[in-house]
Amino acid sequence: MIYLDHNATTRPAPSVVQAMLQMMSATWANASSQHGPGQDAKRALAVARAHVARVLGCKPAELIFTSGATESNQLALRGLLAAADPKRRRVLLGSVEHAAHLRLARTLADSGLQVELLPVLGSGALDLAAAAARIGADVALVSLMAANNETGVLMPTREVGVLARAAGARMHVDATQLIGKLPFDFASCAADAVSLSAHKFQGPKGVGALLLRQGTAFVTQTPGSQERGRRGGTENLPAIVGMAAALDLLGNVALTARRVAQLRDALEAGLLRLVPDTHIWGRTQARLPGTSYLRFGHLSADVVLQRLEQLGVAASSGAACSSAGSQPSHVLGAMGVADDEALAALRLSLGPDSTRAEVDELLAQLPPLLAPLLHEETTTSSTWSQ
């Protein structure tokens, strides 16, 4: 199988699985217990926390373990807003945020907050001028993804963070797609809070983190004694240790990013050369190294995915949580893309274990499969135009 859906999830690395199995079999006690096995678990948790914090560039006290990015995002927005000046009633989010984040935005709006979506340009990049015009003294919070999960386009989180800080607003960044793919350092970023999820970088599902800048006003949403009283619930120690093991594998992230970007560029160049009417969104912008969001003419993404399945290729039509539906992507809609084009959108996302041989195999087999479909589409289109 050729796996091209790394933006949805990554395969847990063998060392990650081994570390988790070891923890489940040998250090299974509750880290809050006072007996010997509990204290062993507590020490293992502290070691994992220190390791994760070091790799991410934060202090151990700034690290809150969660069940994943969705919880981290919700915890951040609700906790920061609950601590905000009640005179600040506006919340700004990117219009191409993850679907779960936009659902939260609607809930916040229903609670009486004024929620506004920051527009993007046709390229998928944030309209920074529009964002600057909207960030004022009545804004409580700005939340922006670091990189879009569909197009891979990088967002100007540093510039927006500076604007937010100048206006006295808090800044939250959803770095779910960026961490593990590009260099990241919490100490030098311009955000008050950052969310991430381990399964995006060869860690396990069901564990993530919220990085919360020390001294940031925050109201706990799930009371409990764990995580310094900021997130209640017994810590998922095996998964946390698995996340630490996954981060340990990142090594030189910049070097890996260059290699994966070269594979993506070779794949895109080949498709543009071999498949007529290939269109790639976000190609002119800085992107995640392994993300390619494209269409082949107006062929339905479902049809193309069926052909890819025949080749043993795993891909998606967009975000994993919404690709099973037949609705056009809200990301492409925000970019001004017509529905018929959006329904043709296909996401190919490579990862650290992708190879040139896989790219070459796909380029050898996919164009011949698509050729008759594209010919039929062209013929039908010509008939209708007569």
C-alpha cells in the first residue's frame, strides 16, 4: 500500500508502540496514588513531561496533556475567554479553521460573544490586511491555525500574534498540522496558547497537549487535581510516553521537511505533466512540505479515490472528519472556489516514511487510469456546449 493520507493520521512508529507496551505492562498504576507503584508512574509522567517540553521549547509547567487537538482547542478558547475582560466581546477565528473549531465558534456565538471569521485570499493565505483591520481593543481572543489541514498553506501566526498582543488580546494557535512537519519552538512564538496532537507525528491517537504561556490568565474548564489543576482526569500515561517517544524521533525536522517537500514537488510536477487539466491549490504559497491539494479536471473526488484504491493508494478528499460526506470543502468555499471544482478536490499528503519509489509508482499507474475518465468528461462537456 502507498499511504498518502499523513495529514489525517500517521502510522505509530515501532519505538512508540514499544514504549507504550512497556508502560502498560510495567508502570500501569495511577500517577496520583501515593503508594510505590503510583509514585513510579508519577516519576515516569514527570520524565515524559520534561522530554516533551524540551522538544517543544516550553517549560514543563506550561504543558497540559489532553486527549488530542480538539480538546486542546476547546480548552484553550473556553479557558482564555472565561478569564478575559468582560468588556472584550469579540472573538476572531480564521475562516478555514478545522471543522471542529468552527463548530465551537458557533457555540461561542450562541453564548453571546461576537464571533468573526478572518477571510483568506484566493491562494488560501490569510488576508493579513483584513485581519489587522479587525483586531482592536474590543477583541478578547484571536485563534488561527498554523497550517491548513487541506491546502497545507502556512498562516502568518507570528504577525497576527504581534497584532493581537498590541491590542491587548490573547492569541491561540492550532499547530496540529505543523508540529512534527516543520520546526517549532514555543518559547519564541507569538502565541499565548498552542494546541497539538500526537497522532500527526507518528505518535498514538487519543493524546495531545495545550501549551499555555506561564502567567496567562486562564480559567479551568474541567476541574481536577491533575495537570496543576488545569485539566482534571487521570493522565493517559502510556499515550503520553508514546507522544514523548514520537517527538524523540523527529530529529532534524528541517532536513526531513526538505526531503518530503522534494517528493511532493516531484509528484506534482509529474501529475502536471502527465494528467491534463491538473490544478493544485496553494502551490504559490508557503505550504507544509508533504501536502498537495488538487483536482483532475472536474472529476469527482470519489471517482478518483476509487481508482486510487484499485492501485493500493490511500488518500482522501480533504479533512478525515468530513471527507466521507458529499459537501464541498468549506476551505475551498472560503477561497472562492466553485462547488463543482471543490467536489473534485483530492488531498495527497506525504510523510517521513514516503519514498521516491512510491511517487514513481503512482506517476506510472495513475495517469493511464484517469485518461479515459478525463476523455469522457471532455467529450461530455463538448456535447453539452453544442
